[in-house]
Amino acid sequence: MAVAVAALRAADQIVLASHINPDGDTLGSMLALGWGLRSLGKSVTLLSADGVPATLGFLPGAEAVQTRTDRRDFDLAVVLDAGDLERIGVSQEAVRSAPTLIDIDHHVTAGQFGQIRLLDSTAAATAEIVYDVLLSLGVSPDLPIAVNLLCALLTDTGSFRYRNVTPRTMALGGEMIRLGASPDSIAECVFENKPFAAQKLLGRALESLQRTPDGRIVWAHVTQRDFADFDATDEMTEGVVGAVRAVQGSDVALFLREMPTGRLRVSLRSRDPIDVTQVAAEFGGGGHRLASGCTLDGPLAAAEALLVAAVERHIAGVPAAAVPACAA
Ligand SMILES: [Mn+2]
């Protein structure tokens, strides 16, 4: 931390970069750090190769985010929440041109990079690390910083519901609320701001819901016809697999979406201790233990049968996920 703080203090032209398909944590962390550095008189360039999604456009400072820059005269680069450097997309050129690079992240798997690394796998969000950086820099967080950090926490913890939540996460959330950030207005912008077509598509997906006789595997799909009926886009399927996974007694949830080519893109989710990367890998995919993806050839019914059979083989002998004591 001391090395990072010294580098940030010494630098004048700083470029910050977030990952592609940006989420609330990568953008909120970048914007919060940007506000803090600007308050110290630094020139700050904010890069997000994929821009800012409409649902996160409310984040204070979002209008200053650029998708590209031709500048190569930065004296320091900071990459936030990226996992590996490839994940910042076209921002790589500007970032690599800086003589010093700081990697701030709570993903601590492969792909670490940069001369200075602030990595903490116990942080629920990169925002937790950014907060410590701001305090170490002597920045007093204000409302714009608080809104960005609270949004990052809310999105990376599923509104403080995931296993990554710690007392530190809650304490930081509380501090951001004390500074004036409002969880309800952030949640409304981020989680209750769905296009009509997206909700109709979710309805179609749930209409297709099926499960194995023992209920351990649950799956759903949307077809090209469904997309066409509502004029829906592929991004509108985000979150559908979560609704599939919410079925009582399910250990593995699958969501298949038919692409214009007829191929099927599959999202897999599981509950501990079931590892779905191994199933995804059978079909050339990958991801995380509890959240993976792969792509299969059509037709849909054949792909579903193949996948369900693969999951059944995989979970045979694996005890059912330890369901927390939910009141019956
Ligand atoms: Mn994150």
C-alpha cells in the first residue's frame, strides 16, 4: 500500500482503466479513485473500452469516461477489477505506455500484472481496496465517492447477499450511507430499471422452465423467435440464469439462449460444492466454479439433452448442495 500511495502521490498524469463489459464495481471503483485523485490536483483520464452501460450512467463522474484515448504521455496507470490485463480491451495501449502500472483487484487468480499490486481476495469488491487507497492518500471521501463505492458494493455482493460479504463490507457500506449515498436510489437505477422487452423475455425463459425428477438440475431457454417477438437483445438475458437458479432444491441451473447462427450459448450456475467449470470444459467452455459458460451446436432440444446428461454424470455421487436452514 505504501508503495502504491507513493506512486500515486508522485504522479501527475494518471490514466485509470476498467474492464470490458463493465459492471458497478469496476466503474464505481475507477470513478471513486478518479474523484479522489482529482481532489489532490492530479490530471485523471478515465477509460472504459466498452463505455458506460445506461443503468450505470447515474454514477457521479460517468460522463467523463472515455472509450478511447490517443494520449501516450501518462506517468502512471491504474487498472481496476480486471482479473487480467487483456480484460481492459483497447485501453491496453494507453495503459501499457505508462512507465508504472498499479493493479487493484479482488480477483487474485492468474493474470496478475503491473509493478505494483494491491490484491485482496477477501475484499467483496475492488471498491473496498480503493477505499483504503483513498484514506491512505489522505482523501476524505465525499458524496460522489460514496455513491460510486456503495454502487460497487451493492452490485458485487448482490445487494449484500453473497458469500463474499464480510463485516468490513457492511462497515464500508454503512460509512458510505453516512456520507449521504442512498442504497435505495442506487438499487432502483441498477436493479429496477429493466427494459420492458427484457422482462417479457424473462417471462418466456421461465415459461420454458424444466427440471430433472429429483429437482437437482433446473434449466430454461430462449429462442430466436422469443428475441424477435419482443425485439429483445442478447444483453437483455443478463440475470435470467439467476432466476433459474432460485428454484428450491436446485443444485445446478442452466440457461440456454439461441444465437442467430443457431448455436446455443449456455450459462451454468451451481451451489457449493458442485463445480460447473468441469461441465463447461466438456463443451469447450470455462469460467468459475459456481458460474461458467459454454457454447453448443443446435438444435436446442439435443443440446439440452446433452447438457443435462453431462451435469447428471457430474453430480452423481456428489452430495446435494448444503442448503442453508431455510424455514420450511
Ligand atoms: Mn469486482
